[in-house]
Amino acid sequence: MTEVFVNPECPFSLKSFDLLAQLKKNSRKKDFYLTNEEDFKNYIEQPFQQLYQLIIAQLSGEIIKQINTNIQLDSYLTEPYFEYNLFLKQMETQWNNAQFFIRIIENGLWFGLYISERSVNRQKFIKNLQNNTTLKEILLQNTRIHENLSFYSESSQQISTINRLADWLKIVARQKSATKCIQATRYLTFYQILTFDYQQLTNEIKQVFEGIFPIFLVATCDEPITAIEEYLHQTNIKNGKYYCRQGVNKYQEGNYQDAIKQFDIALEQAPNIADAYRYRGKVKAELGHTDDAISDYNYLLLIQPKNYEVYDERGQIYYKLENDEKAIDDYNQSLHINPNFALAYYHRGLTYLELNNQQKAFEDLYRATELFDKEKDVDNYEEAERILKTIYPDYSEPLFTEINQNIRSKGLRISESILRRYHLALKTRKFVILSGTSGTGKTWLTKAYAEVVAAEYLLVPVAPNWTTNEDLLGYFNPMDKEYHYTAFSLFLEKAAQEYEQAQTEKRTPKPYHLILDEMNLARVEYYFAKFLSVMEVRMREGLAQIELASEKQILLPPNLYFIGTVNVDETTHNFADKVYDRAQMIELEVCRNDLFEHLGEVDYREILMEVWDNLHLVTPFAFRVLDEINNYVNEAKVLGISWEEALDEQLLQKILPKLKGADDRVGEALKAFVDIAENKFNLSHAKASKMLKTFEQHGFTSYF
């Protein structure tokens, strides 16, 4: 099959249609099916059944009253296809009568209305339409025709694209019509199907069935006008909603038994009123009838599969039943649909608290407080905050909104999305690598963030000659029988001591942020090898021990965070996959607008940005270089030197040394620089011209 995008939530897959295609080609179809029966069930029959249940759960109650939905999936191996057929409930013989159908074949999905030429319904359809202008008008005004709906006709008369339904009704209503079968159907190719999720596919089929249901009524009812009007006015739904409202009032009054009676009547009138299931489920849960409550919520989720609040409410029932695993599954599903639903975080946090998973409880409850605060939900915010303090009473991390605001107040130019990614990466992995052009603010970010969250902070510059764990951790000297610490290993001990003491005192340990600056100047997998292994243990178990020497171990606690900063150039080493697997990688990109604003109202801002525009792809520079240039120019002004002369010197001393290599872009950048500097900056123009001449002669250039 041709490659196609497959929605991960689509009920079917390429395998589904491949199986049907193979079945069609196979001369011994039944044997092929039996050999691959498990695959047919997993890839076709079971997802088709789930799709069918969703469709039935969401069809109009008036349709459900008329047709028989308690049916099984039919398989026709000789054709081959799998199909659901929905007939009128009171029909004794079905196969020759009006039916809605959904059929999956090797190329797609076919669905709609079918009335056989031998059907009594076909004769009734013709009889009802003949000489009944009112009925035709009702059909034309109230039948909703999907633009891709196909009308079957063998008549020589053409069906126009403008008046499709009117033309088709004229053809099929003739007593001696050439149209033997009455069909109004839609076809979806498997390419289309695979881009849909369950709900989208349900909506496509539901719209067709509900849109052409008046045609079905004309073929099956003796009084079609009355039936269509009842369907269109949905009298039963109105009555159902009335009884549902009465039930809600009784529920709010605390009259639970009468509330259930009202909800029962509502669902008899209209089987798909979502609120009736929801509130009846609430009432039953409060009465302790948990199995019945869960049953109502299960059916409600067939009607509203994307209702994140319902998953949360069902999760609370499981929580009360102490079925924590199912409760967490429901909270997860709620948050999958709506990642910003505060109550689901709150309830999941309480569940993790019951499971003694303090870390996850803290993270969920903390996230809940952030969202409650944003929503101005004071009561829930205060309750979540109170529970948080019982878990971690002494240390409380600021809200992300506070972190963002405080860091920006320090003058660090960084997007909120990058800061959020850094914030979340620390929480989820505890090992983050920040990459980007030198001078983009990587180290500045680590320090500013640590200050805002009140974390202990240590910056350890990595040396190019580090090759072993001892370079980082220190070593045990057998001569003096002492362990020779490094600043790094001392910081580890302090973090471990803080954690152990906090556990004893039943309080929150303070976070410790350990920064490996320019960590790829040496090979990370050499000097950081012990940590790469132990970090996985900590991720799984929450704690781990790391060996400093044969008789000396230190705890690697959950309050210890590792952050590495890296610059990527010819002086650095690439990372092994083992490092990428254990870290969250975030790249800090330089935004031109940020650089422009960072320069401020200086006379040379436009010129310097023109230099950046033409050179940054070959020789990137960022905030640090701009700051140095600004400082240099300001100091030069004290000596009476013009900014033009000072900037010329800085272009010579800070920018041109970066331009080197044999890349064609180096030559293009030099040409652009020569044009910019001509008649403005004599020193840098002369040097750039010389470098350009070398490049044109040898295909390579450098500052020296």
C-alpha cells in the first residue's frame, strides 16, 4: 500500500485494509480467514464493533426508537467485506427491506441507505411520493444532503449537481422507474479513513444517517409526514430534556430517589440525553450504587468520548472504591483530552498520595495550584495548597508564572515556551542539556532559574583533558587513606545530606542544581560514565547510590538536578546516543528581534544588525558579543573616541576572527562584510578584503 498518514487514534490501520485486499485476492477465502482469524479480529472486527457502538450511542433517539441496533457484525468472505445492517424494528423479513448499512471493504468504507428492488419498502416509497407534493417539499426542505453523498440511478435522465435530491426523487418515484434499487450512500477511501480518529469517523457516518433518515421514513411509514415531523421536531427529546431538568432539580434538593425516577423517564423518552446519564451516575455514586454509577458513566462516554470532565468524575468513583489503578487511568485520559484541566491534576495527586508516591503527588498538586490560581478558583487553590504543605511543608516551589516573571525581570531575553520547556524538563528528567550559540544565555538561564526557585547552585567548568570519572568526582588516595574531594563531589554530598535530613524531619528537601559548563569540551561518556548508568536507576526507583571509591558511596537523591551547557563547534565532542537517551535536550536559538532590542538605542544598532544578518549563519554571535561591543564603545567614548572608530575595532577584534573555513558561505559572508565596511570602517574593511582575497585564491581563509 502507498504510504499515508495514519491518525494514531484511528480505529483502523493499513493492516486492516491490507488483510481485506489479501482476502479478496485469495482463491480459498475461508481458509485464509481462518488462518489469520486473530488478525481479522484485532484489526477489523473489534475496531469495527467499537466504531459501531459509538455511532449507535450518538445517533438521535428518534432513530434508535425506529431501527434495530441489537445486531452482530456480518462477514461475507466470498465478496469479501464486513458489514452492519440496521433494519426497522418490527420487520419480520429483513433482507429485502429498507436498511442502513456500514460496510468495510479493501478500499474503504461504504455506508448509507439501501432499499432493494424486491422490497415492499421500495413500493411504499414510490406510493408515498406519488402525487404528494407536500411530502416532496418536506423532504427537499429537511433532508440534509452531504456534498459527497451519491444517489444511485440507472435512468437516462441526468441528476444535476444543483438539484440532486429533487432530480433523484423524480426518477425513483416513477412506478416503472429504471432505478431498481434505491440508494443514497457515501464512500470514504481508506486514505481518508486513516486520517480520522474514532469521533471524526463517527461524525461522518452519523451525519449521513441522520441527514437522510426522512427518506427512510418515507419508505417504511404509512404516515410519513407525521413521522418526519415527529423526527424533525424531536418531541421525545424535548420531553426527555424536561424530565432531565426535573431530575437535576430533585438531585440538587437532595431528593435522590425521585431524581433517579425522573432520569429514568427522561432516558425512556430519549435514550441519548447525556446529562441524564451524568446526573443519574452522580446520584447513584452518592447512594453507594457504584456499579450502576460506573455503568451510566460508561454509556455517557460512548455518547461523549471527548468529555474530559466525565473521565475525571468516573475516576473519583474508582478512587472511592480504592481502585487506584483505574482511577489514575481515567485521570490520565482526562488530561490527555485537556492537558490544562486542574481538577484532574488535583484528583490524580490525591490518588498518588494514597499510593505514597510523594513526588508525583507533589507534582500534580503543584500543577493543580498553578491552574486553580490562573482560573481564580480560590477554594480549590487553597485546599490544594494546604495539602501540598502537608507533603512538603518547608519548601514550596514558586508557580511557573512567578518563575517566568522573575526571570524576565532579571533582563534575560528568553521566550516563555523555552523557559517552560526547561521547567518541565527538569521536573520530568532531572538531567537537561542546553545547547546553542555561544553567548545566548545558557549559563545565565541556569543561574537565574536556580535563584528564582531558591535552589543551591554550583557551576563546574568542564576541562578538555577530562577522561575519567575521577576528574569529576575526585579519588581515594591509598597513601594517605583519604578521599580527595572535588567541588562536584562535595556538592553531591550536600544534596544527599539535605535529602536524608528532610526525610527524617518529614519536610521537603531543598533542590540542588549542578551545572556542567561546556560539558562537551571533553567526552561526556568518559568522565560522566557512572552517572549515565545510575541516573536510569534513579528514574525507575527514585533513589540510587553512586560509588566514589570502593568503600565510599553517595546517595543520588531526587532533589539533585544536573544541567549541562554545550556549544557545538570543531573544538567540542558529539554526544553518544546513551547521553541523549538520558537527558532532555533544549536548544536556545537567537532571535533577531531580541538582539535588536537588547542593543538598545545605540547609534550603531542598524549597522551591527546588518552585519549579523549577513554573517550569523556562518559565524553566529549573540548577547555576550553585543554586550562586549557595547562596553568597548562606551569605554572608548570616555577617551574621546567616536563610536564609528570603536565599532570598527570591535568588528576587527570580535567578529572577523570567527570567519574561517572552506565553506562557500564564508566567501559570501566576507563579500557582504566588505560591502558594509567600505568607506565606513577602514581597519575591518582592510582585514576582510585580505581574507576574501585569500579565500578566492585558495578556497580557504582564516583570520591569521
